[in-house]
Amino acid sequence: MPVNTSQTPFPFQRELAQSPLAPVLSRDRLIIEYRTPATRLMNGESGHDVVSGLTQEPKSLPPKYFYDDRGSQLFEAITQLPEYYLTRTERQILTKSAAAIVEQVGPCDLIELGSGSSSKTRILLNAYQQDNCDLRYVPVDVSGGMLEESARALLKEYPKLTIHGLVSTYEAALADLPETTLPCRLIAFIGSTLGNLPPQDCQQFFAQVSQALKPGDYFLLGVDLQKDKSILEAAYNDQQGITAEFNLNMLNHLNWRFQGNFDTTQFRHVAAYSDREHQIEMYIESLQDQTITLKALNLQLRFTAGERLLSEISRKFKVTTLAQELMKHRLHITDTFTDESQWFALVLCQRQ
């Protein structure tokens, strides 16, 4: 399940309506740069990815459609569930490893992809502050409202911090990062969002990260590790049914955005682990034969009883295999930080 940090970029209309039209907003220690024009974000969601996904066999949708306002609220609730170990485990690892990361990396421009509320980032910021080490924070997120709100809160908490925020997709940000002001860059992609990328997209992402770094720069990556199937499936099938509601809410989002007539009572949530692919596969399954219309897309769809729509994959990794893939892009793992059960890992890489 993707952490709601915009791994798959999706602009909310309400947020964008409040976004400044100026490409750069600068106030004292805070710069917020709008890399994608607001008019393009407002009008650019044509739904081509919806049409493409729902007219192929089997049907699928990009995970970005999880995140309307209700979806974001539900995901925050998911992170607090007893079955959903990922968020709390990564936080524990980061708390234990932050000092070692700061010692190895030193003064840097910290670029966080999908910064969201920057809640876990504070652990790194605290370590930098305690070490009295210079740091500039470059959060990247498609939500301008959230980015500015979290940035202002951080500036109050960390008096020496400067922030250059980028309201942007990952691709656009990595292709043209601000000039470094400190000796090196540290690109952080924490959370388990890498698992939502198919292998080919994952390789493309590593290539983009590598190109954005110079030799000696760093890359901090969070990954969920392979483990007992029962633990994995429980994390995506919680007893309270919140994950099921989160999954089915994607249909409500399509109804709102594209004038659809999905009835969520006629679908059910399915999540299962594929031993062959080493990934959780999350589906929305039709309970009956039915016809769905998305008027804004001039699209009519037929679902048969039992037909499944793939809403997400969440790949689980082995560090040894991951290291080989990273090295193809000159990213060498210098340290691996994990929990006692080895359920989750943070890997620190250096660009060769």
C-alpha cells in the first residue's frame, strides 16, 4: 500500500485552486517553486490513464486514484492499525539509524521525494540539529498546500533550517533539482512506495535518481522486505475493514471526478500475496454482472461477476537482490538498517 507521499503524482483540484499562479513563492528562509503551471495541473487530468486501464484485460487503475480527501483520511487511519507494521517499523529504524546517517553523509541538501507532512523527516532533522550539521531541506510533492503548511511548521521548529520546496512530480524534480548549496545531496525516498512500481518502472526510477546525483552523493531508500505470507496478507486485510474501505473508495473518487455510477456495495476488496511475484496484489472484485458509465470520459464498461480490477501491487524485496539492481545504476549500498525481525529496511547508497 502506498504511503500517501505522492509516489504516483496526483493533483487535487481543491488544493490547486488555492495554489499561487506565480511559479516561485519566496519568503525569508522559505522558497516554494511551482514547477508545473497551475493551469496545467488544473486542466491536465484528462483521465487517459483511467480509460487505458479500464479498457485493457485485466482491468487496472493507477494507485494515485486512492487519494481524494476521504482516501487520504483512510490511509492515515491504516497507518495506525495493529496489522499495518510498515509505518511504525520504519519510524523505529529511522530513529535508531538517524545519527549514523548524519555522521556518514554530513552537511547536505536533503531532497525528499513525496514529502507529504514531513513527519518522519523530523527524525533526520533532529539528528542534524543535534549534530550541529548544516542542512537545506528540499521537499518535493504535488500538493502545494500541504508542502507549504508543513514547511512553515518546520521553519518554526528548526530556526537554522532553510527550505526550497518543489511543487512537482518526481520526474520533473529529479530532472532539474536546485543547485546544491552544501557539499553533497541526499535524496530520500522513505516509506514503502518503491514497492508500488513494477520492475521496469523501478529501474527507470533508479536511473533518474542516479542521474540527479554526482559521485559521492547519497540515496536513502525505504523498502518492505519479504516475510511470512500471513503477516503480509494481514497488513492488507485488517479486521476493522479500513483497508477494504480505502480500496473501494477509489470507485467513489472516480464517480466524483469523472461522473461515474459505481456502486461500492456491488464490489468487494481482495488482497492476496503472490509467492511467484513476491508482491501483494490488491483488487476490486465485482459481485455481479454490471455496466458502469463514466460520463465525463464517454466510457461505458461491463463487469462480469467475479471479475477483478487491479488497484495496486506492493512488491516485497530482498536486500541482496535490491543491491544488484541499484549497482546497475552506480548506486552502492554503504549501510543497511533494519529491525530485529527484519521486516523492513532503510538502505543508504552512495553514487559511484
